[in-house]
Amino acid sequence: MERTPIHGWRRVATLVGIFVICAGTASSRSCSFGSSDDSGDGGDDPTFVTTLQLQDSEGNVTNSFEREEQIQMILTVRNRSDTAETVEFTDSRQSDFLVVRENRSGIVWQLSENGAAPAPGMTTLEFAPGEIKTISISWNQTDSDSDDQVPVGTYEARGVIVFDGFDNSPLRSSQLGSPLERFTIN
């Protein structure tokens, strides 16, 4: 009698769960669909690889910045699969960036908190097989609440393609979100 590997059943259960959540949750910000495991949970075989690079005002990659210096955040998302992938969103916001104090969860600054509200209506982001997409923003080291300069110290930044559950848990691990990138402001 041939046995199905447990990993295969987990993948099927995960995909069914994603479909149910995405199809039935009206408050969902985004959902991923495609030919492989797009759950965004950083599973065993991720479809996407997401990284964040920080650059100074001269374009040098660094993790140390002078106070009030512009910090360039460059989010890179690569489709690892050999098939086209589509990420669907419930509104016009497709990416976001945030900064937290090192080893803390409270958000100091978040891009989406500093702009116009996203336009309603479904949008999609298409990835060709192996395609890399890059999104870049500049941060002036001000906080989201008062637009005051953040104090000198150690911080962590993250860029994401907005994944399901991001608004409720922006630091949650996801293949559509970069790992936290540590940096200091001197």
C-alpha cells in the first residue's frame, strides 16, 4: 500500500485554507493565488523571495545613517516559480513599508499612514516566471504620529507586498514581506 507524504497533505490543507479565507473574508486586504503555495507564510517551498535594501542619500548600501538623512528603502520581490503568478488585492494599495524600534513591535513610521487612503476596487500584481519587481521609497526619519524626527537609536525596517493579515499583524512572517532590516541613526 503506497502512502502519501504528510508534506503533500499539509500543502493541500494550506491551499484549501487560503482559498476559504480569501473567498470568505470581507475585511481581507489581499490574497495570493497561483500555481504553487502562495500562502505567504514562508512555508517550505515559497513562491516569492522578498528582500529589503537600505541606501544612504548618495545611493550607498549601508545600515548606518546620519540624523535627518533621507533613507532609501528598496523592496525586491522575485517570483521563484517557472509559472506566472498573480497577487490580488482588495484595493489600490499593493505595497507598504514600516519602521519599528529594534526588538519592539510598535510601529514608529508606516508609509500607508502618511498618504491618501487607497482607492477601493480589486487590483492585481502580475509576475512572469522568474520576474523580479522592485519598489523604492524614501523616508525622512519622521514618525507617523507627529512628523517629528525620530530619536537617535537602532531601528528595523520592512517592506512588503501587502499580504492577507498584514494590517492586523504587520511583522508576521510572510514570503511577500522582507525580513526586518536592522539599521542605526547616529
